Amino acid sequence: MPRMTWTLTLLLAMAHAATADGMAVRSGSSRPNIVFMLSDDQAWNGLSVAMAPDVPASKGERFHTPALERLAASGMRFSSAYAPAPVCSPTRVSLQLGMSPARLHWTKAAPREQGRRLLEPQNIRNIPDDLTTIAELVRQAGYATAHYGKWHIGGGGPARHGYDEHDGDTGNEHAFRFTDPNPVDIFGMAERTSAFMEKSKAAGKPFFVQLSWNALHAAQNARKATLAKYGATGDAVDKRIATLAITEDLDEGVGRVLAAIERLGIADTTFVIFMSDNGGGGGRRGVLSGGKGSVWEGGIRVPLIIRGPGVPAGSWCHVPVVGYDLFPTFCTWAGIPDAALPENLDGGSLAGLIASGGHGEVRRAREELVFHFPHYQSSDGPHSAIRLGDMKLISFYETGNAKLFDLSQDLGEQTDLAATRPDVAAELRRRLGAHLAAVSGQLPTPNPGFDAAQPPPARRGRRGQMRPELPKQGRQPRGAAQPAGKGKPPGTKTKPGANR
């Protein structure tokens, strides 16, 4: 659809919403600003902020994140928040498009592995031109847009997908370039964000900025003083110490952005959102099972904090939410009516939930939450999970087995209820299969050339090096059911302004 036609369509939809549905569409100067911060590989309990009021282990014992503590005290914490995927790129594209990784056929970040019992499905590795990003949508509605830090989803980079200002088509390698005094570009990103906010305010335009922090990647690049604070000596830095140090440096970057918002006098009209792109495991105290590359809670449950106009200070929300809910939430805040949203959104707006003090429900196309990882990365092999209410089922494709957990009683997923609650397990299996079929989710297929006598291939590490298969994290035995459904590229609405 030509860009002018799309702009007219959006304006007509907004006018219709204001007159026919009684929705007050605010002028550009009164619409809220949106600052979305996305950390990398940060665990649910990887802050000094508790992410559940009744779970002491939901905050780290040694982490020091005072800026995020202040953000939480002035906003709302979500105890049951999930990343769309247990790895970075699928989450990042899901956040841009408001659709699940399963629907997008982008469920893994690393290349497909060979020599396994099952063949992994092929991923789409670039944002399709016929899909609309959140930046394109809010920019058409009058917002200034910026993306700083890690992009890692190809497709021509942020400039091609609605961002006025950006750092280019960056990936993990970007983090390693920056050392003390600007570790992994934390403080450079904060400075660029401050300048962008100041310029947007002077122009009288609301703004949307996403800071995709490189941290916690290249944790050894943390400032020397911060590393020393946690006991680092010499050039060889323990990974745990490096993680503590880079987390504190990241928190200072968050604090600098928050200070800029205060200095500009826009705190009352600015939403600030902080979350992680995937889980980082359960930590040494093991509150959650699994880790990155698995759909156990440790791989997908993440910190989420939101502060802004109408958000009750020091409040909690225990309703399960997922990253792709942010797309329609941002649209609600920007005054974009439902009639102007792209088709096939999987997320539901959190605006009503927040306005009601964290109580209520999120209205999505489907009731359940599904996390689809038909790939090899953890020792579980390809697997998927479904959560409905407090019940969660994990389905393992190699064995055809399933495990069932009641998260209200068993957050660490230690007690399998599949044998004692077969009715619930069967219903969740059915729903999982129906969900994947509805979004044309791709499944792994038998490998005709598999040789069980051959050892599993080495996995490729973060910077291209080969490494052996990692051991299982937490206490998660293998097993689970295989839902039906074949993968076809999902039908989608033509992207507004695709002639970029």
C-alpha cells in the first residue's frame, strides 16, 4: 500500500475512533512518550529488584541495581512476564511486529544444527517487507522514532523499518567493541537517547525510543572499577563476577536515561518499560528450572517493569503477560485505534490491566500462551510449552512425552503432574496442537540420515567458536507430546508504506 494511502487510512481510522467510538485522540504535544529498554540475557532474578512479592529468590543476592529499584518503586512490576522466545532474535522480531515467533516462522537465533534425530525447521531471517513494525505505525501517527543498540534481526536494519535515528544493522559483535569507560556502549546509548529526547521535545513531537542494551553480552568489558568491586583480579575474569559488574554498569545507564527524563521535565508524560529478551536461568539458588534455549521458566520468564502516566507507584501485576503484548499497548498509548492495527496480532494491550492496578485480563486472539522452540539448543531437544491459567505443559518432540506443572504451587517445575492429572495434560496437548496449527507453526521432522552411533555435533558459540553440547540446566528431565500442524508462511496484511 503506498505510504500516502496508508497515512490517509490511519488518519481516517483515528477520526472514526474519535467520533464513532468516543475515543479521545490526543494531539501530538499531549500524547505520551515511550521509552522501551530491552536488556540481553537478563534473568528474572538477575536484579536487586524482587520480581515476585512472595518469592525471596526472585531477586539476586549480590546484584546492585538501584536505578531499577527506583523505577520499580514508582511503577508496576509484573511477576509473570514472559519473553516471546527463549533466545534473542525471535523475541526481538516478535516485539517489532506484535506476533509470536511461531507465527513469524522465526523461532531460533543460531543456525540449524545437523546430524540430529530431528530436522529443525527453516527460519525466516529477515523482517518481511509486507509486515508493519511498531516504529512504522507510531511514526505514521506522528511520533519521532529511534532505536539504539543491538538490532540483530536483519531486514535492512532499523532505518528500513520505521526508525528515524538508529545505530545501524548491529548484532552481538557490536558489544565487544566498547570497553571501559563505555562498556558495551551503555553510556553512549544513554547519551544518544538523551539527545534524541531533548530534540523531540524541542520539536513538540512525542517520541518512541527503543534502547536494546548490548548487556549482558561481553560482560568482561565491564568497567575495571566495577569488576574490582566484585573481586575481579588480573585479566582473567570469572563469568559470575563479570555478570555482576556489567549488570551494575547497565543499571547506571538506565539511571542516566531516567535522569535525562527528569531533567527534561517529561516524567509525567513518559512511559518507561524495562524487560529482558529472554530468561537467563534460575541463578545459583535455582528458583527457576532451565535457561536460555529452553521453554522452562528459566528460559522465558523475565523481569518487566513499567512506569508512566496512570501507573500506580509500587504496584504489582500477577496476570501472565508476554512481550508481544507491548505492540498493541504502545498503540493504545499513542492513540492509534484498533481499526488501524495490522492483522494477525497475537498480543493484547496491557493498558487496561495497568489502569486497573494490575487486575483483570489481557484480551488476545487466543487465551493460552505458547512458547515454541522446535530446535536443538538445550539438552531437551526441540520442545514447546503452553500455559493456561496456572497450568503449564512442556511437550518434547524427540520422545513424544509431556510434563505438566502447576506454577502456582511449583514455580521451579519440579513435580510432574502429567500422570496424576491426565485430563489437564490431554486438554493442554490438544490446545497446543490447535494453537500451532492456527498460526501455521513449523515442526521438526524426522531426519532420514540420522545415525544414533554418531556423537551429537558441537554447538557454535556466541562469537563463532565451536563448543560441545551444554549440560542440562536445572532439574528438567526430558520428555513430551508432539502437537500436529504444518508450517506455511502465515498470511498477513500488506505492510503500510512497504515501498521503502
